[in-house]
Amino acid sequence: MKTIAQQMFRNCDNMFTRKMSTDVVEARPSNIETAAQMDNILHLPGPSQTFNVEVRESVHHVEAVMERAHHGGGWLLSGIICINILILGCALVSGSAFNSVAITAVHRQIFLIILLLLTMSWMLFYTVVTSKKDQAVLFKDSHAGPVWLQGGLLLFGFLSFLMDIFKIATYVGYLPCDSAVKVAFPVVQAIFLLVQTYFLWCHAKDCVQRHTNFTRCGLTLLISTNLVVWMTAVTEESIHQTEILDLNVHISHKMYRASYGDIKCNCSHSVCNTFKDAFYYLYPFNIEYSLFASAMAYVMWKNIGRLMGDHCHHSVKFCPKDVRLGLAMGILLVVAGLVTFIVYEVDILTEDEKTRNKALLIHFVMNIAIASLMCLSTVIGCIVFRLDHREHVSEKNPTRSLDVGLLVGASMGQIIISYFSIVAAVATGARGYLNALNLCWAVLTVLQLGLQNYFIVEGLHREPFHVLQEAALHTNAHAFREHPEMSVVLERHKSRCSMTSEKPIWRRRVLKEVCAFLLLANIILWIMPAFGARPQFDHLTEIKFYKFTMWAAIVNIGLPFGIFYRMHSVASLFEVYFIS
């Protein structure tokens, strides 16, 4: 017994020394991990009560020291770097957007080129040096960088790379009378996309234990660079749509897109306009890519120095036979939404007022139908959650915390636009069928966002069915071994779990159907505003009530967050689907 106690204290002391030397931070274990650890301790050959108390006190002391190390100077320094880069980038982006004399787009692009080069240098250093060190990456966060998030990053990265190619081809035509920096920036950004996509694909799950302070600063540099690039893309895309010299509210803002870039000089080749239109429609993918990369880098930053227990990776497969009604209704909704979106894009460009009003009517009716069906399906899902007896996850998980924060924060953009529309419609009396439909759509949007946020957050914080069953069997195994008469109960429990995994119970089936429908509905609600549907500018009530300058600022700030919310909801619904 004395030999076992000495060995345990020696292991604790070695672990404590190693953690302190590498500035490691230990996360609080989950209920499953705690149960597994207690099960192992209980199976030691006859430990005394005094020994258990001393070990427990030693562990608590280690956790307290590690918690203090978690809030060391590296976190503060990296946060200061991130805040300063973001504020400076925001000032330059805003200045170049509204002041084309003192601060031009060339100044902003020079700043971005420097940021991209610095960030690429750090990513290469991490890949070649830090990740290759002994005991540099001892643990992997299985929740970070799921396959659908990595797939989205790869898809959006490829389309953003195409956008940079089209930009290079366009700006080469303006070289005789414009700055060469406009060509250099998309070249550097294209290389940055390749390096960053590879970096996040390979290292998104890393829990770094070496060069921790330098890695923290590098990751905040990566986060702030992506956010500044995101702000730049959002600003450019908004200027393309709302830069109207002589405001005429009877002509759509889209009539002015073709004139962008042709005021200063003429292009030297004939396909400039084609490339210009092509990279304009690829802006939404570049915007989403920057936000996806920022989210994955933030999770890496939170996982620095994190100690994790051994989690069994459960392979999940998407079986179409599990979802039928929700998948079929979602596909029909996407097809109908695409048809109405194409009709809207074609008819809204005409100068005939009746045709334009008809396009707005079709668009409002389609969005009202989508929002109503989403509200109904979400209410069904929330009721099922109330009937569900799964416990909430108690594990400290940076990925889950980030998902919830982004979900609630991004939804504020669309909620702000909706409430401004409600106030304008009610104050003007909501006269006319278009105003009534606009008011109905705004109210339903607020309701749908609130219900969907509750459904997704509740789903993300529930224990997965298969993990819950396996944890119950693991934590209670010693009790069955100590009482042989309960072995029959254990076998029945195992067979019941096996039958449940083969044939999902009705609550799981309903949740999967709801997730599949909401996932496809959010996709079509992302496609329409991301690719040019702007009823906020084509419908005149808000413009007349708030005046164009104020309303344009509200829409251009809130709409990018609303677009990101829909895509982030798709990723979160994927997670809820597989948990269910």
C-alpha cells in the first residue's frame, strides 16, 4: 500500500511540474469523464480513506494553480493585440469607404497586405516548428472543427480563391491608369487562402502545450486579420449596392452596379465587366469564409494549454431513411424559393412599377410562407425537447460556447432590421397590401429567430443519446460486478440500448425531421439575401420614413450578420441532428 501511495504522489508531482513548465490549462471534466476517473480510483487495491482525501486535496491544489495560470499574461497580451488591430482596421476601412482623397482603397490594401504576410509567417512557423516539438500537441479537441465545418471552409475557400482570380484579371485591365497594389492584394490574399485553409484543416483540433504565449498572439493575429478582411468585403459589397449619386427611389439600386470601376479609367481588355460581375456574386462566399476561419481560430485560442480526457470518437452517418418528411419538404421549399428568387431578380430591374410591385409581392409571400413553416416546425421541436429526459452537458466546451454566442449575436442583425421595419410600417399605418405583407414578414422573422435560437441552443446542450447510454453502462459497471445478482439487469439494459440504437425512438425521429427541414429552410434564406435580394431598398416605406442615408446604414450593418446567422444555423443544426 505504501508503495502504491508513493507512486501516486510521484505521478501527481511529475504531472504538476510538467504542467507548470508549459503553462498548461486544465478544463473542468465532464460528468462522463468524472465518472470514469472515479471508477478507476475505486478499483485501486484497497486504498485507505486518508489516502483518498490526500490525493483529492493534491488534485484540487493542482487545479487551483492551473486555473491561475490560465489567466496569465499571454491571454492579456493576445487580447490587446487583437483589439488594437481590429480598431485600426475598422478605422482604415471606414475611412477609405467614405473618404476617397485622404485615405484611399490603396492605403487600406497596403495595410491588409502587411497583415496577411505577418499572419502567413506565423502559420508557417507554427506548422514547421511549434507543432513538430515534442509534447507540443498532446491532446485533440474532438468537438473542434467538425467535418461539416471543415467542408464549408474548403468550399468557401475555393470560391473565395476564384473571386481573387477574377479580381486579378479585372484589375490587370486597369493597370495603365491605376495602382499596382490593387493587383498585388488579391494575389497575396489568394496565397493566404491556400495557407490558412491547409493550416485550419490540419490543426483546428490542436490543444497546444508548447510556445503557448507566442501561439496565443499568433492566433489573435489570425482572428483579427480575418475579421478585418471580413469588414473590408462587407464594406465593398455594400458600397457596390448602395452607392447612388443622384438618388431616384423609383429606380432600383442594382442599376448602378455596372458603373462601378469605370469612372476613373477604361479597362484594357473586353472581359472586364464579365469578371467584375463574377467576383461580385462571389463576395458572399468570401464573407462566410472569413467568419468560419475566425471561429475555428478562436476555438484553437481557447484550447491552448487545455488538458482533455480520452474521448471515444463516435462515428455518425447520415442515413436518408431517418428523415423523409422534413427532407422532402425542405427540398420543395428550396426549389420554390429559388424560382421566386429568380423571378424577383429579373422583374425588380424593370422600370414598370406594376412589375416591380408584383416581384415584391411574390418575394414577401414566399418569405412569409417559409417563416411560418419554420415557426411551426420549431415549436414541434421545442415540445419534443420538453418531453425529452436527456441531461444537459456540464462539460466546459469552447466550441459550444462560441456556437451559442455567434448564434445569438448574429441574429441581432436581422432582428434590428425587422424591428425598424415594424416601427416604420406601424407609424405609416401599413396602408396597402405590400406594407401589410412587409409588416407580417418582419413580425414572423422576429418570432422565427427567437424560436430557432431556443431550439438550437437547447439541442446543443443536450447529452447525445449514444454517449448517455455508454456513460451509464461505464459508470455503473463496478456496481454490477460487486453484485452478481444484477448481471441479468445489466444484460437487459445492454440489449435495450442496442435496440434503441438500431431503431430510433419517436422523439429522436421527430428531432431529426425538424433539423433537416430547418437546415434546408435556412439555406434558402441565406441564398436570397446573399446573392442580391434587397427588398429593404426596393420597397420604399423604410427609405421614406428613415431617409436613405440612415436606412442604408441600418441595412448594411445588420444584413451581413443576418446572412452569417443563416449559414451558422446550418452548421449548428447539423450538430443538433447528429446529437439527436
